[in-house]
Amino acid sequence: IADRRATGDRGDLLSMLLSAQDSAGDGSSMSDQQVRDEAMTLFLAGHETTASALSWAWYLLAQHPEAEHHMHTEIDSVLAGRIPTIADVAKLPYTRAVFSEAIRLFPPAWVIGRQAIAPAQIGGHHIPAGATVLVSPYLIHRDPRFFPDPTYFEPARWMSETNERPRLAYMPFGAGTRMCVGESFAWMEGTLVLVTIARNWHMRLAPGAHIHARPAVTLRPQGAVPMILTRRTTQTNQA
């Protein structure tokens, strides 16, 4: 940050943060600490969460080869061996469903905090103004009232056009006015990364590997997720 202040605008994200001004206030720019906090937030929200979600997706696919086979069949049919593009995302509903189901079971934003701006009564409990209220998508997503057999990885549950669940029964990106601004990008990115890798590879969990969730700021696997990759041999990717 200090180096960029000294060298000037390079047309990148850090330069944009340094040149941003508080239009609603006195027009001052951000301090080094504020710039650092904004940059770290963007990096965490735009990189680590998606990486965790994809790690869980491959972990789940490795244990459910029937779902992996269904995904591979869809990918081969749509792509016919070529590299995927953004235009292909809408043609890959089952692959998107795999991503949907992975972040249902292991939402990176597994707990969300909100501050009460006024006193409230919720479920018979008094919430004073200023209190921090925690909502856990991880628990909501595993509620059997909304998801039959809630701990089972079943991408097909997202393929039906009939959805009778309450709107907030599924909230991997939060909800309300402060829900994740990167949601659309995350859906596109998650689907495209799955397709790009799966078109050429099978992934299987390494023998003896035991994966546990680490609930910190995000819900990530504890340590590494060791995988064995095997190249797929289909008529469309043999070249």
C-alpha cells in the first residue's frame, strides 16, 4: 500500500481503493488500515470461500460416484471435448446442482452475524437493541422440514422446478440488503471450475484420508484434502 501510494495509479484494484473518496462525508480518502481491511475482505470473500466450496464439492463427489457419473455425462454431452465458456453455464444444470448441494451441506459462510438496530422478540426471546444475533445457514440447510434426508448429498434435489421450501431455508450467500454482492459471480465461477476440471479428471480421496470441517470465519476442511487424480478417457477428450 505504501509503495502504491508512492508510485501512483496502475489501473488495478488497489489503485481504485486508494483513489476512492467518501462522497457522503468530507471527501477524504481511506487510511492505510482501511485500505488494507478492504483488500483483505475482498480477497477472503472472493477467493477463499469459493475454494472451500469447491474442496467440499470434490470431497462429496469422490464419495458419490453416481453423482459424479451424472455430472460427467452432462459435461460430455454439452461440451463435446471443448473448453467451457460462460455461455455454457446455463446448459449445465446438474453441474450447478452439484455446487448447490455442496454449499448446502458445507456453506462457507456457515454463520452470519447481524446487529439488532431496535429491540425485538424472536421465538419468545428478547433481543435488546445493539445485540449481535447469529444465524447459521449450516444448521438451516440441514433442517429435515425443508430437506428430506438432510445429511445426504443429493444434487438431484435441485433439478425439480417445483420448490416449496421457504425462501430463507437456503441462504448460502446470506439474505437481506447485506447479502453477498458476489453471488452471481460465485455461481458462474463454481460451475465453470467444476466443469473445467471434471471434463478431464476423476478425483478420489486418498486412502486413509479423514476430512473434518473446521468452523472458523468460514467453514473449510481441516488441513488438506488429499486426492488422487485419474485422467478420464472418453471419445471427446482422448486427443
